Amino acid sequence: MRPPLADLVRGCFEAYRRQDRAAIERLIADDFIFVSPYDDNIGRADYFARCWPNAEYIRAHRIETIVESGNEAFVVYECELKTGARFRNAERFIFEGERIARVEVYFGDPPSGVEKAEYLAFLDVAKEAWKGGGAQR
């Protein structure tokens, strides 16, 4: 029996907090697809090269809501960076069994009280890792 999707989503966020790449590799499918305003349907290898390095800068994710429907879960959370800056995102997870097949991230400008320059600097980590061939952790 498959665990609740909300538990699998929480496991994904916990892997980021611990910077546990092995745990996230077990959670995502071999044919995993990732979509965000900066990433257009990238595959597993590109995800690890481009997005995973951001785990180093994250202090915590505070999950506000997880809604499950069929093989999907939708989560809204606040992300706190090690600098203390915070922003909110929403993500749609699509599962194949117990593995994450697709993640779609939705974000915009940071909420009031967070310097936009600091938020953009955080997002630039992925861009720089991508340009440099990807940081392996």
C-alpha cells in the first residue's frame, strides 16, 4: 500500500533541509520532469545540476497546506533561507506509485518585507550552477 502523498511530499522537503541527495534520488522517478518559471520541462539530470545546489541555501520549509487528489498533491509553503529571508511558493507534485514523476513550481515576487535583490540572488544560484556545468553535491 502506498503511503499518503502528503508524507512523500514532506519527505521531499525534508531531504532538501538535510541536503540528502540520496533520499531525493530515491523519491524521484527515472523519467522525472521539473517545471518552473526558469525551467522548461527539464529532466532528472538537469534538475540535479540546476536546482539541487539550492538546497545548500535553505534553512527550512514551512508547509502551510498539502492537498491530495488522485495521484497528485499540491503544496503551499514558506521557504526560509539561511540569510533569514523568506518567500512563498506553490508546487504541484504528480506521482507514479511512490515516486515523483513531475513537479511544477509556481512563484513570483517575494512577499513584502523580503528584499527582492536577496530573493533574486538566491534564484541566481541555480543559474550559476547551470552555467558552470552543475555543482555536484
